[in-house]
Amino acid sequence: MRKILLILLLNISFIFSNDSFIDICKNPTPEQKMTINAMVNAYNEFKEEKFKININNPEICEELYDKYNNGFKAIVGQGMSDITFLKYFDWLTHLNLRDNNITDITPLKYLTKLTKLNLSSNKVSKGVESLENLPLKELSIDINDNIDLKYIGRIKTLENLSLFYGKNAHALNKLTNLKKLTLLSVKMSSLCDIKDLQSLEQLTLFENNLKSLECIDQFPNLKKLRIERSLITDLTPLVNANSIEEFHFYEMPVEDISPLAKMKNLRSILFSKTKIKYLSPLKESKSIQFAEDTREKFIEEYFNRSLAGCSPKSMKEVREGKSCFEADGKTLKPFWKRWLGI
């Protein structure tokens, strides 16, 4: 009896959801009309002509609901702003809304099965708290610069987070299951703000106001580190970050690369737009297998490269002993030796 009642309730719920969707679809606001067009365009994008939805179909709302109810995961780059309709698709587990004009994500609170959500390249300023009770494992979101990250910090199921803007990075410390984190222009005083993320395996930092790598050794499982457009000049804190295997850094005013030679498990280094002139200090490393200034690859960047002409350009050349310095590793060779590569 209880089983029959449950099925009956689910059917009633479905019927009402269907009616609600149809009602709004047939009497949309200008923003909702734009969303209807976006849904049609997104569905038709990769379909053969005979399978496409006809925008002039008088029963387009019924057809749209039927098509989307049988599988859809993405409405990308359509310029829509109103996502009210989405609350009627509560079966969704994955959803990609990248590159739209979405500001209010409140309707997403009804998508209680959602595990993967992409809201990057939007302008989210309202409804971030609607995400905190969803079973999300992967989230990419572009929010207003002044939104407190405490709401994101309550999504305990997160394993992969890409966050664009926001304040109070310390609130992310509660995401103890997080393995991959990308922060772009997120306000933080130091890496100590997020040092409780002990499960972190990959960390990417873009345009953050960090001036130091203090606390980088507090992430015992961190394997990959990428930093771009930062004011950091000193790599010394990395010496004790023993778990890191890959370190990529770009547009950083770093001059001295020698601390990286002391990292126990570092295998790969990529960098560009730095003040590093010499790779030879890496010779002392026993673990580094690959090191490269990416600008060395491109002819158009030849006059903008930072490595000196006499410097080794790869770990192979480092191992072979190519250097701008004499045997003591400190005294710069005479100009003629450097010029001839001797």
C-alpha cells in the first residue's frame, strides 16, 4: 500500500511539474522567452535537421519539455539570464551553463541530485546559498567579487572546485574532501588561509594577491601546483613541499630558481614571463626530469625570453654541464666564453 501511495505521489509531482513548465513556457517574460530560445538553440546545435526542434511549432513547449526530459546537460554560450525553468528538471545530475548572463541561481536549489555544475563565465550575484545543500562533487562558478565564500564552504561533498572571484577564502577550509582547487582573483592574505585542505592534490592560483608561498608545505598530498600572474618573488618555501611533483608558474617576478633544486620529488617545471636567467642551478636536483621556459619555443617571443643565451634550455643541457658560470657555480664566465657557449 505504501509503495502504491509513493508511486502515486511521484506521478502527481511529475504532472504538476509538467503543467508548471508548460504554463511558464506559454506565458514567458522577455527574459524567459530568451531562455526558451536558448534551450532550443542548445538542443539543436548538434542535431541533424530532421531531429531539430522547430521554434515555430505551436506545441513547442510540450516538445521542448519532452526533449529535455529525455536527456540534456548543457546550455552553453546562449546569453540567457533567467533559469527559472530548470527547477522542473530535478532529475539532473550534470549541468553545464557556462558562458551565459546568469546572475540569480536560486532555482538550482530544486536540483537535489546535481553532482556536477559549471557556471563559469557568468555574473552570479544572487542565490549562491542555494548550492549549499546540493550533493555537488564538481563545481565551477564565476561570482561577484564581494560574495562571501562561506556558502561554497558548506558544500562538504565537493572534490573539484574552480572559483572565480569572491572573498573570505578561509571559509573554504571546511571542504575536507577537496582534491582539486582553482582560484582566480579570490581575495586571500596567504596560503595559510586554506591550509586545512589536507586532501588537496592539485592547486591552481590565478591573479591572486599573494606575495608569499608561506604554508605551501602544509598540503601533504599536493602533487601539482600552478601559479599565474602573481607578485611572488621567493620560491624558498617550496623547499619543504615534498609532495609536489609538477610546478608551473607564469608572469611572476622570480629571479632565483635554485630553491627548486632542493625539492625532493619535483619532476617537471614549466615557466614563462619571469626574471629567471639561468637554469644551471637546477643541476643539484636528483629528481627534476623536465624544465623549460615556454617562451623558448616561439620565434615571436625570442626577444622577450628571460633565459640568458648561455644558459641551458633543458634539463638535458643542465646535466651535460652547459652553464654561464665557472666550475664553482658562482663566478660568471667571461663574455667571450658565454657568447661562444664554452
